[in-house]
Amino acid sequence: MTDQAEPTMITALARGARCTCPHCGEGQLFRKFLKVADKCNVCGQDLHHHRADDMPAYVVMSIVGHIVVGLVLWTEINYSWPVWLHLTVWLPLTVVLTLALLQPVKGFIAALQWALRMHGFGESRGALAAVAVHS
Ligand SMILES: [Zn+2]
């Protein structure tokens, strides 16, 4: 377990978006693609308190939707692509962007909940600090 100062909100969010532990920034936040690890494998921070639920999917849909729909409208207005070309370009781009953003967005949301001490993160962070002081 590492003995380190609490990170700032911005630091914790950046660590979450990089899919690392919001507390230490070194341990892996995920044990599978979208499964958050129960504990950090470096500092021991409990991570199972997160309750991201469907929020990462909603955020990713909003981001990808704005990008793809904007590009579709822009190309349609400026180049009048045929439908087959739209489907060939935008469907794969939608899938790739969605898969690329899901994990960082979920990490960001889990880190936000950690930084705001939501859903039991406050108690576990207090217990972690107490262990660090006594060890
Ligand atoms: Zn950690």
C-alpha cells in the first residue's frame, strides 16, 4: 500500500479516464473490458463502490452521436454522398468510436464518484487513510 496525498479532482478524473486507479494512478481500474476491479492492485483502494450503471453508455451515445450526426450532415450538405457510402463510412466509425470511448468514459465516471466520495467511497477512503496512518 502506498502512502500518498489525496489527488485533486482533476488528477483523479484524468487517472480514471486513463483507466487507472483514481487514488494512486498506477493500479488498473478494470479487470475486464467494462468490469471495474474490486480493489486497486497497487494501493488497495476499494473500487467496487462505483455505481456507474448506464451513465457511461448515455455519455458515449451523446458524444458519438454529436460527432457522427454532425459529420453525416456536413458531408450530405457539401458532397451529397449516396446512401451506401454513408452506411459504409459512418456505421464502422460509430462502432469504433463507441468501443474506444466506453472504457475511458466509465473510468472517468467511476473516478468522479470516487472523488465525490459517493456510494461508500467516503468510508473506504477514510479506512484506507486510517490504515496508512497506523502502518
Ligand atoms: Zn490505486
